[in-house]
Amino acid sequence: MSYDTPPPPPPPQYGAPMPGVPANHPRATLILVLGILSIPCCGLFTGIPAIILGATAKKEIAASGGTIGGSGSVNAGYICGIVGTVLSVIGIILNVAIRMS
């Protein structure tokens, strides 16, 4: 009796990580949201935490040896946090300069 090749394994279930693809850092989405919010409305209140959390997450991702992903989201949130913080500081300086003149 001859057998054909066995069927392929079923696809991963919804929410299960794909084999070979590292799971994102647990705070990657939070860092991205904080960084994005720092630009239009929240400035220093979300920009500084995005910078701090982003720096630590970048170190953790680099030290993981490829087992933790999400570096793109973390980098984007980190950079947006820097931009939002810088824009807020410039806005504060301009506001103080205008009021003093």
C-alpha cells in the first residue's frame, strides 16, 4: 500500500505568532502612540515618556538577538517623541519671548 505525502500543517490560528517571525516588543504600540500624540497636542507630557521608553525598548530589542521584534514601531515613536518635544520647547520659548516684549 503506498501513501501520498502528508497534508501540510494547518495555518496558525488568529492571534498566534507566525513561525519564524518574532513577536513585537510589548510596549512598541504604546511608544508609537505616545510619540505621535506628542506632535499635535500633548508635547512634553507624551514626548518625554516616548523618548525614555523608546530608548529602553531599543536596547532590549538589540539585546534580544532577534527574538523580539517591533523595532520599526519603537523607532518611529522614539523619533516622533523627539520631534514633539523639540517643537514644544520651541513653542514655549517663542511664547515667553512674545509675552516679554
